[in-house]
Amino acid sequence: MSMLEYSFMQRAFLTGILLAVITPLIGMTIVLKRMSMIGDALSHASLAGVALGLILGINPVAGGMCVCVTAALTMEGIRRKLPRYAEMSTAIVMSAGIGLAGVLSGAGESGANLNSFLFGSIVSISRQEMLFVCGISLLVLLSVLLLYKELFYIGFDETAARISGVPVKQINFIFTVLTALTVSVAARTVGALIVSSMLVIPIACGMQIGRSYRAVLAGGVLIAVLTTIAGLTLAYYTGLKPGGTIVLLEVGCFVLLLAVKGLRKKKGN
């Protein structure tokens, strides 16, 4: 436990655990709504915001967050206009984000500084950024707890939820903003290229061990927290990239759980 003597590792563990809790909470609804690639689209949009922030001389995380929220609301608007082809919104926003990030990265010194946002830098997170993550995490956690039933309904069937009296439009707006905020802060710490994995893979793991909505959600959070702790520890002692290590551990857990589930089915037959 000598690594916890260092303040940068204390901040890394606190930030990592908070993100490990809120990303599956957001990811559950994303998976149920079959929008698993939304994390990729928003993370690329956040890169464009980071580059814009570096060019304008403002906080790059704030720049990434503003562009990310704008991109998320744009995506939701496209989904409403083209409900039969809702998946196109992800491709359109992702393409715009990649194009804008590519153009802006060539301006000034933003290209060199942008590299640290691609794979994240959780061990170099500042105290101010850590407090920022704490605030966003608290907001997401409280929102998910208060809107637990509504998110459950819109995740499975928006039409049935609307008939049941759920204000689908307002809930989708809140959820879209929460997703954008989560992706923007996670992109800074674990990396824009792999933030989507943290939204989806823990829930995929939870689906292998849980048989109800609540059990899957709890299993996803547990897997995310354990792999984050293990990933940060392994990265500290081996010199590996923390974000990539965490995601690979999550993938390893999913493959293992899938294999165990398959063996159980064979034995049952």
C-alpha cells in the first residue's frame, strides 16, 4: 500500500472509483436503448472542445464539456427528427467531432497537448480536477437515484413509458446532459479513445451475473470498481497506461464470465 502515500495516487484512486460508479449507472440506460456507441461519438466531440479550449486559452476540460453537451443535445435532436434512423445521429456527431478535432489540432500547440487526452492521464489529475469529478459524480448519482424508475422505463420502451405518464422528453434531455458530463470528465482521466468501453463493458459483465435490472446494475458497478482498483495498482507497479489497463481488465472479466456461463449451460444440458 506504499503507493497510497503519494497524493497523486490518492487522487487517482478517488477519481477512478467515482468514475467506476457513475459510468455503469449511465451505461445501463445506454445499453438498453441500444446506443452503445454514443460514448465514442461524445468523446470525439469532447476532443474538439479540448482543442478549442487550448486554442482560446481557457480550461480545456471546460471546453470539452461545453462541446460535449452541445453534441449530445444535437444527437438527441437528430434522433427526434429521424426516429426510424436514430442510429445515424451517432455517426453524424462522431464524424463532426473527429473532423473538428482534426482541424483544430493543427492550430498552434493544441496538437501536442491534445495527445494527453487521447489515452487519459488519471495519475496526473490535479486537485481542482478531482473536485470537479466529485461534483459531477454527486450530480449523476443523485439524478440516477431520483429518476431510477423513469430511466428504467425509457430504457426498455419509450412508447410504453410515455403511455404510463413518464415525461419521456424531459427525462431524455436530463439523461443526455448527464451522459455528456460523464463522458467529458471521463475522457480527461481515462482517455477519449476508451471512455466508451467504461460505459458498456461493465454492464455487459453485469448481464452475465445478474437476472434483474437492479442485479445487472449492481454487478456492473462492482466489476467497474474492482477492475479500476486492480488496473491502477497494476499500472503503478508495471508502468502501464492506467486507462488502457483498466479497460483490458474489464474485457478480460467479460470474456471470463462469458466462458463460465457457457460451461454452466453445457453442464446443465
